[in-house]
Amino acid sequence: DDISPDEDRPAIRSARQTLITAITKRIAQQRLTAAQAAAVLHLTGPRVTQLLQANIDEFTLDELVNLLPALDLILHVVPAPKQDPRSSA
């Protein structure tokens, strides 16, 4: 259902941001160059640049989920109630 990456759905945007953060951290942990990351992830150089710049609007949730196995990452989903900003005192 995540067809257009520029939709204004905060939950999808947040999930994409979380995944990009995990992916870029793993790339850094493995000390991969952009070229190495492109090869491992089967992406073009420009796509890796967009990923490393955390340009979340350029990636769908599906695309990001599909990158995880190449970096030996898994997706673990834990639904949680929305935090009420008034309750953080």
C-alpha cells in the first residue's frame, strides 16, 4: 500500500526514517564505502548517495525493508501505544 514515498503519513515516514537510520548505521559499522554498499545492496551509486544522506522521501517502506537482509538486519515490529506528550513529566 506504500506506493508514493511523498505521501503525508507520519507512521510510514517514521518507519522509513527508522529503517534508513538502521541501514546507514550498519553500513558505517561494516565500514563499507559507497561503492561497496552499492554492490552489497544491489543499488546504483546515486541511490546509495540518497540512502546515506537519509533522503527518506526517495525510498518506499518496501524498498527499505528489502535492503535489510543484505546487511544481515532483521525487522522486529513491536506495536506500542502512542506517547502522550503531556504525560512526560
